[in-house]
Amino acid sequence: IFDYGGVLVRNQSDEDQARLAQIAGIPQPLFTELYWAHRLDYDKDSVTASEYWTGLARSAGASLTNGAIEALIELDTASWMQFDSVMWEWIGELRAAGKRVAMLSNMPRELGEALRTRTHRLDSFDHVTLSYEVRSAKPEPAAFEHCLEGVGTPPDQLLFLDDRIANVQGAELLGIRGIQFTDRDEILLRVRS
């Protein structure tokens, strides 16, 4: 089971965060803090994109035009689509070897729908669980349980890769072996041997 951000795609860059902050008219350190403060609500579809970005701006004492919100959504989505070709090739190798492969990711609706309509990336998996579709986000058990049900493999026969330790620990609580994804080449060396 693969996480998406920080595993299959590069994490959002500082440059992208700076551009988002500039569009929002908020100093970058404050913008970055607010960006993550309510992100899980956005990822779980508890708030709409407009509510998320408007709330972020309001917390900084700013306001956004509809045009600015649209620009933020588009740049934010694009910034999470910097695919790591080495990882996607490995997924292809795993599938060719007969392994079942799943993706479990926290992401907002806008990114998930862009992946579905602009790419064929999600076709690489036997099962995909996206937080906005199940209204539950890692490390909550419900997100993992949905993925387990979909992939149809006993937890003790699965490996979960995620860059966030809290999510790895959430998987381990359900009997899934987890590895924190910190260095791609090192991780691939470990799991391929």
C-alpha cells in the first residue's frame, strides 16, 4: 500500500508554497502554518475548497477573490502532481510480478479528481482509497479499514509506505507492516532485497 504525497510524488516545494502565499497575500511562514492547520478537514471533504482557502485567509486577517481561490486551487493541485518515475516503474514491476498494489492517500477532492481526469495514474492500482471519498484520513483507522477491505489481502501480508510516522504507526495498529518513507533509494534497496 502506497501513500501518495512524499512517496509517489515529490512533496510540495518551498517555491510552490511561496507562490501560493503570494497569491493569497499572506507571508509565507504564516501561510504554511495555516495551510496545514486545517488540511485534514479539507482532505476529508469536511469543508469545500472555497471554505478551506477562505478560512485560511480569514485566519491571517486577509480575504480572497474568487479568482485568487481558483488560482490557489489550480497551483495547489499542480504542485502535488510532480510524479517520481522510479516509484511508478516499481509499481509496474510489482503488478507484473503478480503483486496486489493499493494506494491510500489523504488528499482533497480537487487533487483526486485531477488525477482521475488528467492522468491515468490511478489505473496502476488494484485498489485506491482517497480520504475525501471515504471522509476519513490517515492515521484514522477507518481510512485503513476501507483500504484493507478494497485490497482484499490480510493485514499481516501487507507493507505500507508513508512519509509520515503517525500514519505508519496507524497502519501498524491494524497489523500492517509499515515503513516510514524517508529516502527512496534506501527504501527500495531494503524492500527489493
